[in-house]
Amino acid sequence: MTTPVADSHDLIRVQGARENNLKDISIELPKRRLTVFTGVSGSGKSSLVFGTIAAESRRLIDETYSTFVQGFMPNLPRPEVDVLEGLTTAIVVDQERLGANPRSTLGTVTDANAMLRSLFSRLGEPSIGGPTAFSFNIPTTRASGVMTGPNGEKKIVKDAVYLGGMCADCEGRGTVSDLDLSVIVDESRSLREGAILVPGYTADGWMVATFIESGFFDPDKPIRDYSEKERHDLLHKQTTKIRAKGINVSYDGLVPKLRKSILSKDVDSLQPHIRAFVERAAVFKTCPACDGTRLNDAARSSRIQGLSIADVCAMQVTDAAEWLRGVSDASVAPLVAGLLHLFDSFVEIGLGYLSLDRPSGTLSGGEAQRTKMVRHLGSALTDVTYVFDEPTVGLHPHDIQRMNKLLVELRDKGNTVLVVEHKPETIAIADHVVDLGPGAGTGGGTICFEGTVEGLRASGTLTGRHLDHRATLKPSARPASGRLEIRGASAHNLQDVDVDIPLGVLCVVTGVAGSGKSSLIHGSVAGRDGVVTVDQGAIKGSRRSNPATYTGLLEPIRKAFAKANGVKPALFSANSEGACPTCKGAGVIVTELGFMDTVSTPCEDCGGKRFQAAVLELRLGGLNIAEVLDLPVTEARALFSEGEARTPAAAAVLARLEDVGLGYLRLGQPLNTLSGGERQRIKLATHMAADGGVYVLDEPTSGLHLADVDNLLALLDRLVDAGKSVIVIEHHQAVMAHADWIIDLGPGAGHDGGRVVFEGTPAELVEARSTLTGQHLADYVGL
């Protein structure tokens, strides 16, 4: 019997892929199998999986909609590839942080809150209204007047109430801000002398002009000499109309104006200098009216089995699931079943320790990715391509086993699972492995190996050689030079923890996901004087941002060019006076074609170099500014270290980039094309220049290839040998084995954790085998 033609489409074929650094590669991937993509950070894994396969799948799906609907959707360009065959619908589960909107919580992004609101509107006692009465994003409003119907009929309305659950005092945010006026206003100066210290409020600027021309006070008198009324008008006056510079404008006192413009925004989304100002000026505290629940009194008064919706959202998910199992009313059975499935999915994926009121912006990259996975567990869809970006990030070795089980289950349902991963435990479960490399950036972009895991081990590639590589325990640990005391730490799930962190050594803080590591270190160590923190927060970078601009490297380079050529430094910025006038320094011309793809073409005037022709004639060390920005870090360091172009400030920044393993990176490469591991190491290189004796690193092995972990350990050793204290929150056994001191939290997650279960040297941890970490570390080092 012949096989039907329909059953022969069992491969995804890629031919001539050239996205980013891919070098015209062709590959065939088996469907309904688990394929793992490996290779050093920056070798082209994400370009192949996300930038080519997943991107084209999404683009083709978008094309199935009508042109009218496509007009409302983002226009996706076709990836640089000759042929893509055998694609199925791709579901991308990446590490991008969930939106950091201050109103966004774990409950809102997973729809758990929506279902809970419906449940409480049906069963809550006393009954207070529909689902909106339990929403902290909808205020209660009252209206009176004439209501006009759809056919023009008029109806008199007296005191109509539209119920919402928002706390009026904090507007549903759970926190209120007090302002430190000494940071906002210098009382010894007048307005014309620059008394307002807010960024952007310069004495000769428009913002301050409205205050100067308001007529409410004397702009030449120091603020400390103002009368009570003048002070009130400057700081607190509510919106009123005035004339400034000959036009009618709205006048707000400084405090209301700041609350509307800056303080209402999420702190993480602000520019660094404005964020620094907000952190100095605004003291955020729990809203006393709603006790941080975001909900008004009415929403908190309605209860089911003794608990309000705020109580349920504050419980960790495992406890909320237990409470929900006691709700047995037949009228809401489908609602309860849907919520229970969601809660059980959280537990299954290892997030049962979280609570629904947890702000989504505070989730780590790994937690955010697993939150996105929740909606796909138990899905009836098959023959789908699931694409994962390092799903083991932020996971303890104990939790990785559970993640592997979930990936295998997705495959066994008949789906194609593509995983970008570095951890050997996940590579080991692959049906098919694709190893990219051999290097990173321009040194990568080729297929070094494809086949089975056993074949990879014997292949001799960098990944193959390191697959079974194991770090060894240090024969002796460095002695501590001092102690950093933490007493009574109780943030989140910490249970009144007392611990001493040794200084002058490499100290690793570990424990299962949710055990309280970040709460302990970020809550009790970060923020102290002399502490430099490098967290997992994403770099905010556009096409115009690159390693040179982000690290501050471009500033000394511009000044060196200006000095050598006797012109202004601004000419050597593609975002300022030196920009090509045609493309305005972008290097490309973007053409909108309505509902069709947006087309980006290199600018013909500057050839994609971003600068004016006159600027490109100015040289330093024989190179123009565009050629310098096209240099890899290693070559640029040689250029600025000696000879005519010698610039010590630039060479110092480049040396730090080389130290963190980014010698291959081009100075002008857009930040939005960098991999997650590359971005984190750029942050690390930037912070290495900071003054401070204590470095706190949050999972620095994220996105690092097995071979790069050795380089990271060497870097950490150099920091310690230079007299720094290094505290690392980490799950990677190689980093644990290399530590001088380990603090292990647990024993479980959520309220089952929050205690120090071990502190001592790695050798003592392995010998005791008393904790989950100790057992996995002992297995790793082969003891």
C-alpha cells in the first residue's frame, strides 16, 4: 500500500537563510520531533529559529486575513531566505518581559482575574454588582443629566452609578507616592535662577515659562521668601487657564503636573536620568486606603467562604487552588473548572509559589516565559510548531527535570518543538540537534553539526566537546575579608532571615525557583552604599542604539575625531548634526505600502552609513567614523590603544567589552539585533566601571554557551582578585562548584521556602547532600 502524499510532508525545509549573520544556510528539520538548537551566544540560533522560521510562519498567517484587517496589524517583512517549505503554525514562547504597566499583574495577564471577577459577581456575599465591581482598573462613576439613545431619544438621568472596583486614593495601583520637595525645588533660588530641579525644567525653557508668566508669584524672588499662597500656587494649584507667551495655556501646580507627566508612568519605562530623579524624589508606599489591594471597600466586602477577591489574589496559587476546590455551586461549575485548570497549570509548570497580585513587571525572564507557557498546557491543538527561547532560564536543576517533561509532552501530542538552549540536561532529551557556529557574530552563522545527541558528543564541535564537561570543586576557598549582615529579612516569602554574606570572596546564592533568593539579595543588599547591581532587566534599545552608544564609548570617540579634525563632536553622531539628511541617520529608508509589507531599503545618499558625505571625509587613524563603528571590539581596542588614534577612555570601555567575551561585536550593531546573553554581558561591561566594592549579579549565565561559562568564571575571579566582593544569584552547577561560599535557600518555593537551609563551602554542601541543591551538585561533580 502506497503512503498518501499528505503523509509525506514530514520536514521543515529551509534553503538559503541569510537573516542577520546566517551565511546562506540550508537545513531540514523533522516535524513532530523535539529539536534543540545549540551554539555560542551570537552564533545565529535565534536568527534561524525566531528570525526566519517563526517570523515567516507568522507573516504567512497574517496574509490569510483580509486586506482590511491587515491594515490594523503590524506589517512584517519577509525574512532573508530563498525557500521555506513545510511550515506549520508557530507559537512563540520567548523570554521578553511581560508588560511593566503598573496596572498589570499575574492575574490580569493570565485572565485569572477576569474569571475570579465573574465568580465573585455570582456568588459573593453581600452581592455588590457585576464583574466590573471587582475590577481595580475601573472606577466607580456617577452621572446626572440627559442621556441620548441610539435613535435620538432623550432620557433624564439622576445620579446613575456605574460600578467599578478601583480604589479612588491610589487609582488602582496599590501604592501612593509622597514627594521629597527638597529634591524637586531649590528654595534658595528664584525661578529665573533655576529653582525647579526636575529634568527638562530649565530656567529658560517652555516648562518653566508657564510658571514665570503665570503672574501668581515673583519669578525673581527666592522660593523660601514666598508667602503661603504663593507657595501653594507654585506647588499645588489645580488646573486653571492663563496666558503665557501670548497664548492661552493650562496651568497646573508643579506637584500635580509631575504626578500627571512623570509619576503616573511605570518607573522601568522611563529614561535613565528621569528614572534616577523619580527614585530620588518619589517615595512609594502602600496605599493606606486599600492596604495595597488596589480595590475599594465595596469590592473587599463581598466574600466567598470567608475570603474576598483581594484575599484570594494575595494567596500563592497552590493555596488559591485549595480554596477553589471548596467552591461547589453547580451554577458556576464551568467557571470553577476553568480556573482550577489554570491554577493546576501554574503548579505543573513550577509557578505555584506566585500570587495573582504579583506585578507582571517584577517577574524574571524565566518566570515570564513560563507564564506564557501556561495557556498552552492542556491545549487540544496538535501539529503546531512551538518555539522556545531557553525555557530553563532561572530554573534550578530540580525544576529543569519538570520543564523537560513538559517539552516532551508537547511533542508527544503531535507537535513540532523547537528549543534554543544551552543546558546539557535539555540538550540530552532532544530527538534532533542543530549546532550553529563555530564562533559568534561574523564568525558564526553556519551549521557545524546536525543529528543525534550522541552524534554531537562525537562531533568535535565546541558544543560537543563541552557537553560532558564538568567543573570541579575548588581545592580551597578564599578566606572572607569581612561580613555583610542581613537581619530579619522578611520581604515576600522570607521568614525573618538572619544571614552573614562574606565579603572579598565569590558568594553564590542558590535554591529552587521561588525560594526567596532575589527577595533576599535585592531586598537587603542592593541599594546599600557601594553595591553595584546587574539585574536581568532587558536593555531598552532601538535601531539607533548600539554598543557604542549604550556603553558611553561613542562620547570619547566623537571627541577624539573632533579634536583631530578641528570640528564639533556633534558632527560624529548619526542622531545629531552629522546625520545623513535623507535618512536622518537611520541608514535605511522605510517605505509604507499600506496593507502590504513595509520595505526597508539602504539609503542611496549615504549607502547605509548614516552620516553626511562631508563627515565621512574626516578621519582618525586613517578611518572615518562609519568605518570605526563597523569595527569589531577587538580591532577597535587595538586602534584606540596606541598611535595617532590613541584614546585611553575609549580603550578602557573596549577592554571591558572584551573581558566579558564580546570581542567579536561590531560597535555600531543595533542593540535590537543582539541575543539575550549578549545584552546581559553589555550591561555587565558597563557596570564594571562603576565605583563600588560589592557586585551583585543576577543569573549571569543566562544565554551563555557551555564554553562561555568558563570565561565568565575567569571574569568573576578577576573581580574578586582585584579586591571586589561578588555575590551571584545562580542555578548553574559550574558557578556553584567554583564558589568560595554558598548560601542555599529553600527547602521549597513560596511559603515552603524563605529559609536558609545551608551556608558553607561547596565541598561541605556536596558532602552533606542535605538539600536539593547539594544532591544535584554532587551528581554534577560526579561524587
